Amino acid sequence: MKQPMHPRPPLALFLLAGLIGLAGCTNMPNPSLHTVSRVDLPRYMGRWYVISNIPNFLENGKVATFDQYAPRPDGRIDVIYGFHKGALDAPEQQWKGVAWVTDAASQARWKVRLLWPFTSDYLLLELDPDYQWAVVGSNGGSLLWVLARQRSLPDAVYRDIQDRIAKQGLDPAKLVKVPQATPTATNP
């Protein structure tokens, strides 16, 4: 007798289940990570290049990545995550999302949503006094980004940032540098 065939669940169902699991991990606050005492949000707005990160599946294969922040009239923050897939000369792609501050006193703790209904923490762990670089963490420090206003940082500055990350109890050796494009007239 022939066994009845059970259709395979679509790949999208597995991906959705994985995202739900990931969202459950990223929505838990992490009191052990210490944020900066105060962020001047208008000064923080603008473009930040991803200098390095702890690789994660959403960013695999992406280069020349950046985050762009802009204030909204409703008090939230528009977020654009820009990247090139696989190569610096590939077309630029963007994901658009929204963020909101969850700690009004410091403005250093946010929630970010790039894919509804999933959010993740955005914790400003370190911030240059001149707002030229920042360290952002999430998910207990298993997600980490070094951001800068320019596409690169001097080696001495990057080493100092790594030391600061280590003082937070995180492993800077897990960071991987993200290739950035050389600026041109059409690529500011």
C-alpha cells in the first residue's frame, strides 16, 4: 500500500520560525552591558560606516555597509541599513526601518526594527566625544558593531576601541573588519 505524501513545509515557514526564535533572544534587556551616560541625539544622527562587526547571518556577504539615522516628527528615528552584496562594485541595496529611544535619560538605549514585528536592542556602549566613532552592542554583546563617520579609522584609534570593548567584558577578537568602498564623486 502506498504511503500518503505529506507536503514539505515551505522554506518561508522555517525562516519565519527562525526569526521568531531570534527575536525572542534579542528582545531581552541586558543589564550587564554598560552604555554611555548621555547621547546628544541630533549630533548622533547621520551616516555611520560599519568598520567591523561580529558577523551574523543577516550581514553575511555584505560589504560597504552603513547605517543612516534621521529624526522623525513623531520622535522616532528613521533607519537605513545600506550595503553591497558580495562585492564593492555590486549595486547598493538598502533596508529601511525605524528605531526609538527606550532610555530617555541617557538616550543610549534604543529598539530597532528593520523587519516587522521583530525588534532588537541597540546599546551605545562607547562613543567618541567628537562623535567620530561609536560601539554598538546587542543581544548580550554577541552582536557588536564598530561605527565611524569615515570609511576607516586610524590603527591607534581602532586599538583603543578594542581595549574599551575588552573592558566591557566582550571579546574584541571576534570583530571582523568590513570592506568599505573608496569614496568617489558619486559615492559620498
